[in-house]
Amino acid sequence: MAEYNSKKNIYFTAFINLFHLYNMIIPFKHQSQAHCESGVTSNLLKHYGLPISEPLAFGIGSGIFFGHLPFVKVNGVPGTTYRIYPGQIFKNVCKRLNVQYESVKFKNATEAMAALKKNIDQNIPTGCQVSVFFLPFLPEVFRFHFNAHNLIVYGEENNKYFISDPVMEDVTEIAYEDLARARFAKGYPEPKGRMYFIRSVSAEMNLTEAIKKGIKQTCFFMSSPPVPWFGVNAIKFLSKKISQYPEKLDARKATLYLGNIIRMQEEIGTGGAGFRFLYAAFLQEASVITGLPELKAFSERMTLIGDQWRNFAYQTARICKSRTTDVGNYQDLAVLLMGIYEMERAFFAELKVFNQTM
């Protein structure tokens, strides 16, 4: 009987191993987050035993930014972004926390999907940059041509992929064809099948130093660019552009331009006011880690700035709803945005000086 039980256990273990091999599902813990890339970064790090919160990942990764590029059209309107270029948050965090990682792009979808399958077979949860337009699990209202969304693939079964999307409440699934199209969508920025993943983590991790480096790069990006399209200068630049909309655009185009500004701010992964609040949460957490109460004071100031961005979105939406080009309304928006410019200009200049003393 003992020999029979022993053989039964061996067969059962072999069956379980074959079952997992067949299903290729990694035991990954999904956690809903505020935004996609910072959420993916936090969830991947936690999978490998590093309890890095999303605000901490966002701040160390120097995620906050602002840019307005009238010469780069997104869906036919000038591009506006409230965060740094896709992929940089993950890369910055890994470098500053001494985490070994890989980030790869591909020539075609077949090659990209084969590499993803290989990762899953090796039990490596993998981040992917995708277009939201080809993600059928998202509500239709959010499915348009935005190519900088991020999610994690943690399993595969019969050409069906298991997805942890940090902006969703729970895990979901997607067919091979839909995921391939989402990874190779056309338009700016082209994902080109980009996938990224962690190779190994190190016990040699200096959180305070990582926080300092994250703040330093953020202050440089926000305060130093001499051109008008990036950093706090771009907020001032956009203010001037908005004041000119009634003169240079008809009512329909002016509404489209304004609508895209707040769409990128409040609905899409560029974050806007939400990223200002996330950065405030980072500074508050950094204050505890470093023991520096001054960072908590900066956190409170950034929260007030986020409130002003929300007010800007509300006032902009009101004008979009009226579909008019009343000069007074646009001038009021421009003045409000100039106030935000002054707040952020002073904030990042003072944070830069303080960070040099940390």
C-alpha cells in the first residue's frame, strides 16, 4: 500500500507539472493602480520581492513632465503630454534601484509574439506597450488611437493571453490576434512590439539615493529646457496658444484642440492633474523614507497645483460644451494656465535647490 501511495503521489505531481506546463500561467498578483506604466513598474517589482509603491516608482522614475508640440499631430490635433516619454519610468526605476532588466523592440508582430511566448514559458511576467484601440476588454469609449498604454502579460493558453492591466479592477484575457495588433499599431509613438521585463533584483538598493536622482532629473526636465515646447515653459507656451484660438481657429477646431488637451490630462495615460497628485504622494512617501519634513511641505504644494489643473480641466470642458469661440472665455483659460505656470516654475526651481542639499 505504501508503494502504491508513493507511485500515486509521483503520478499526481507529474500531472500537476504537466498541467502548469500546458497552461503557462505565472502566479502573478494583480494590483489595480492609478496609471499604466508606473503601475506596471510597481507590480513587476513587487513580483520580484521589492515593495515599491506606485507613487515611489513614479517619482524615482521621473515620470512627471509637461510638453505641448503643435508640430506633432495626434489624431489631427497638436500633441500635449503630462509625462515623460513611454518606457522611461520603468528604465529609470530599474537603473536607480540596481535592477537588471531588458527592453526590446521588434521588426514584426510574429517575432514579437514569439519572444513574448518564450518569456511566458520561462515564467517571466512581461510588460508590453500597446495601443488601447485594439484592446477589446476596455470600454469602447476609451478605445481610440493612443499607443502608449502599458500592461503585463503573465500567461498563455491556446493563443489566449492573460493580462494584468493596472488601470483595471481585475485580470483579463485577450486573443493572440488582438494583442499582436495592439503591439504593432501604427501612429505616434509606434510601440513596435516593445516588451520589457526584469532579469534580477539586487539587495544593494539605496532608496534615498534613488529618490534624490529621480527628483534631480525631474527638476532638470521641468526647469531647464531652453525651447518653449517642454517643461514649465511649455505651460506658458500653451497659455499663449489658447488665447489665440478664437482668432486662428473656427469654433469646431478650437473645441477639438481644447478637448484633446483635457482628454490627455484626465482620461489618457499622460496623467495631467492625476500625475500631479501622484507626484505629491511620492514626495510625502519620500519624506518618511528620508526623514526630511521639507519634502512633505513640497507634497502639499504639489497637491494645490493638482487642484488648479483640475480646475483648468473643468473650465475647459465647460467651454468645449458651449462650442463657442468667445474671446473672453479663452482669455480666462489662458490666465488660469499662466497661474499654473507660475506655480510650477517656482515649485521646481525651489525643489531643485532643496534636492542639492539632501
